[in-house]
Amino acid sequence: MTAARDTIPVADGRRARRSFGSVAAERTIEAAIRLSGISAIVFVLAIFFFIFREAAPVLVSDEFKPLEFLFSIQWYPTSVVDVRYGTLALTAGTAGVTILAMLLAVPFGLGAAVFVSEFCGPRMKETLKIVIELLAAIPSVVWGFVALTVISRLMVQYTSAPVGVNMLNGSIVLALMSVPIIVSIGEDALKAVPDSYREAAVAMGATRLQLVFRVLLPAARNGLLAAVLLGVGRAVGETMAVLMATGHAVQIPHGILDSVRTLTANIAAELGEAPAGSAHYRVLFLTGIQLFLITFAVNLAADLAIRGVRRK
């Protein structure tokens, strides 16, 4: 009896130490998760602050005109006689390339996601996933080389384009770069739909196409919209491939075969040559803020759309 009594406090002490250790571990993990979430906000704010700090001096400069910056198509930052910083043509080029790329990428991306999720066998599914991951891993400069040496020649050969580097060329490259992201996220969204939905639809006699269009797509619309949004973000923020594929001409496009210049390509091409601290240097950072706001507007519109869909 004495030995049994002596072991009881020892066992209780071990349990207390274990419970204390588990609580401490949980609190540590919880603090790490909170820190990770807060750090993302801090990083975004820090990036925006850095860009704004570099661009702020030009906002109070006599050379800078806000209306000209937003609504003029004249971009002559190194002119000796009349310096002009108009980004309307650059914004139009960015919008045109992105919209055309999404018109090409979204149907193929979502269609491939549906096929991988619902129609192909296990062996083919694994093969397609590997191929999609390899496409996503190709560097953007390699896509630029493909656009410059292969797609541009096909453009001249099979279209009436005077040059092969144009808005359509850049859009095709951006679509090829965005499709893997849309397929990967879209397939995950479709996979997240409960199997009970599929079983109920099949029990009611639905065909595969009816199952896809009437059950899976409406159930996974939030995830599919997020996939499209990530594709848009990839297209808007892409630099090197667009720089090599679009012709780099400052003009508002009147057709898909016209050469254009995007905001990102303009920053990449001119920031290295602009003297540090000059007005040209500051305006390029201001263009970065403009691009940041465009991306924020796209994200906000998508978030509002998702909330509207959830309410319905």
C-alpha cells in the first residue's frame, strides 16, 4: 500500500508536465501562425511604403502633371525640350494584353481542370499533373524566347501582321503561362466538392456533362474564381516575356496585331537606365504604384464578386 501511494504523486506530476508541455506547444504554434498572417500584411505595407517613398518627391515637382500622367499617350521621359510622362498607352497595352490572355487562358484552363478532375483515369491524371507543373516551372525569359523566335514567325506567316511581336503574341504567351495556375487551383477546387454531391446527381440520372455544369461548377465557383484571379495576377505582373513578345511600342492598340508596351515592361526596360533620384526614376516608381492599385482593384472586384455569389 505504501509503494502504491508513493507512485500516485509521481504519475500526477508526469501528467501535469505533459499537459503543460502540450499547452505551451499549442500556444507556440498559435503564435507562429498569427505571426505568419500578420507578416504578410506587414510585407505588403512595407513594399507599398518603399515604392511610395521613392515616388513621392515627383508628386510635388513642377515637371509632373497628374492629368497628363493618367490620360496622355505621350511618353518621352528623356526629351531635352519637352519631357512628357503619359501612361495611358501603357495602361491600355496592359489591359489589352491581359484581357486577351484571359479570354484564351480561362476556357482552356477551366476545361483542363474539369478534365483532369472528372474525366481522365488515375495514370493519365498523374501524367497531366506532372506536365502542368513543368509548364508552371518554365522561366518567363524562356517563354519570351519562344515568343520571339517561334510564335512571331508564325504570326508573320499566317496573319497579316507586319511584325510578329504584337499584342496577340504577348497574349498567347501570357495565356500559356497562366493556364497551369488556373488548372492547378481549379482542379483543387473541383476536388474539394463533396462526393455526396456527385453521388446524388448520379442517383438522379444526371449525365457527366450535367454533373459538371449543374453541380460541380456551381459548387466550386468560389475556388474557380480564385483560380481565374490568380491567372489575372500572373498576367498583369508578368514582365520579361511581355517585354520580348509585344513589340514595346508606346501606342494605344487598334487591333490585336498591333505592337504595345505594358506598364511592367516599361519599368523593366527603363529603370536600369534612369539616373537614381531623377524625375524619370521617380515616375517609374509612380508607375509601380499605379500597377499596384490596378492589382488591388482586381482583387477587390473579385472579392466583392465572391461575396455576391455566396449571398446567392
